Amino acid sequence: MRTLFSFNMISLDGFFEGPNQELDWHTVDAAFNEFAIEQLNAMDVILFGRVTYQMMASFWPTQVALESDPVIANQMNSLPKVVVSTTLDQADWHNTRLIKDNIAYEIEQLKQQPGQDIGIFGSARLTGYLLQMGLVDELRMMVSPVILGQGTPFFRDVTEQVHLKLLRTKVFDAGNVLLCYQPETKKQGM
């Protein structure tokens, strides 16, 4: 079975976006980009919720993205993508499939297919839902060296306690700390 991981950058105080949805506080440098490329190389499907999908689809295919970060832009544009949304009618970004119904079943089926990792980027609401359904195999939280004071908590939609097992950590020179956890799930199979 394929591994489904969720990756997100958060502030030290647990926010994934500032109070006005800003992301300008992310600490991104050459080491972070190297990590991002390695992570993309180890996966063959990107999973998004609607909001993150629309943000990513509006940036990565642009000339600015292609010129400023060609390696990651190429991977983001070429990898198969799945967007989970009950409100979208279509997903136009190249190589994207839309899931509107039977979300847990569809994700379980995706995990059963042969292939590399499946990564959720951003998409806090989707991550929370799939975490509570027992479908997230690993949480990869990149803690940026900043305290925002206010914003949107990443796990705001998680309504039940989830115990985590620390798998590994990585400290980056710029101050980012990657924390990788395996959720302990109540679900034993489907």
C-alpha cells in the first residue's frame, strides 16, 4: 500500500497561514528547495483540497513560476494531481482528477494502487478529515522560525485527540525544523 503523507509549513505557534491568509513568513532557502525536490521525487500523486488546489493551480503553470523555480514548477505541473472538492465542477490544471463524492473510499482506493507516495500539500481541512478517517500515514510538519501571534491553526478541524509517534526530525540551517509523525489510528483496515 502507498504511503499518504501530509506536508505543511507552520509557525512555531501552530498557524499555517497568517490572519489574512498570508504565507510570506515561510523560510525558504536552497536547503528547503532541495528538500522539496527530494520529496516531490519520492511521490507520484499530489492531493489537494479546493482552496490549496486553486492557489497552486494559479501559480505553478505561470511564466513567473517556470522562470523562478523551474525544477519544482515542472514537477508540480507534470505530476498527477487529485483535488477533493464538493463545490468545484471541474479541475483544469494539467493532469488533475476531481473527487466530489465518497472521499474516504476514493482515497483508500488511490492508496491501494501501485506507485510511490501520495502527498497532501497544504489543505488543512482535507488533512484533518483524512486524519480522522485513519487515512493519513505520516504528518510532515515544517516548523518555521517565526511566531505569528494570530492566524489559522493547521489542526482546527480535528475534533478528536490523535496520538503521534515521532518518526524522524531534520534541522535546517535557516531555522526550519521538520517533524515527521505517524498518527496512531483507531481504524484497523476498511
